[in-house]
Amino acid sequence: MKVDVQTEIEILRPRDEVAGYAADLDNTTAWYANIETVEWKTPKPLRTGSRIAFVARFLGRRLSYTYEIREYEAGERLVMSTADGPFAMETTYEWEDAGAGSTRMRLRNRGNPSGFATLVGSAMVGAMRRANQKDLKRLKHILESG
């Protein structure tokens, strides 16, 4: 079963501010409810080839995985993927102007579950969609409140 979940939100802040905050992976624990820790495996700054390890909780499980940055265009797009951890996953952030100083951010997760992830099947897609929507709302709140 393939997973492909895309969510988006409009944030009332300029694109460079939204993209700058979201692409600073040290901020991940502030806006992703399920991410517990972030550890850089390569020197900063973020660039193609950077590797960052994450520990998360999802569907009652503790997950450890390392993303590698596959593509990074500041203010436009960030693509990271992993082949280790609970399943091969690709996460994409995209930012575009939404008018009047606002930004539309898209968050897409896609991959091929294996192990425990195949057991929860379609429930995982719904849980992932809800988690992504919640995380984007948290990001919006952080950026619009600051």
C-alpha cells in the first residue's frame, strides 16, 4: 500500500518568513506535535545532502529515522527522504505567495510502508492527514502570533 498525503494552509506572513522558519529543521519540534528530537548528522547549514535524524511518536510507536535533503530551493521547495526507519518516506514542503503578504504552504508525505506500518494500513493515511493538518495549524499559530 502506497501512502501519499498532501495538506496545505495559508499563513498570514510573507513567504520568506514562513519558508525560513519551516526549513530551519531545528524548529521542527515546535510545530510538529509528534517530533521529539532533531539531531544534525552533517554540519549546518541546510543544503542538498544534509542528513538530519529525528525521533517521533506516531500511532503509539516510537520511530527513529534519518532524512537526507534531496532538493532545497530557499523560499520555494524542500524535499527530504529516508530509506531507513519504519518505511521509506519522502517529505516535501512547498511555499508560494498567496497575496497580501500571505503564504500558501504545502506539506506532502509519500512512501511505501513496511513492517508495523503495513498492519495499520489505511488508518495510517487518515492519521497522517490529521497530524499534518494539526502541525500546519500549529505552524500558522506560531508564525501569526509572533
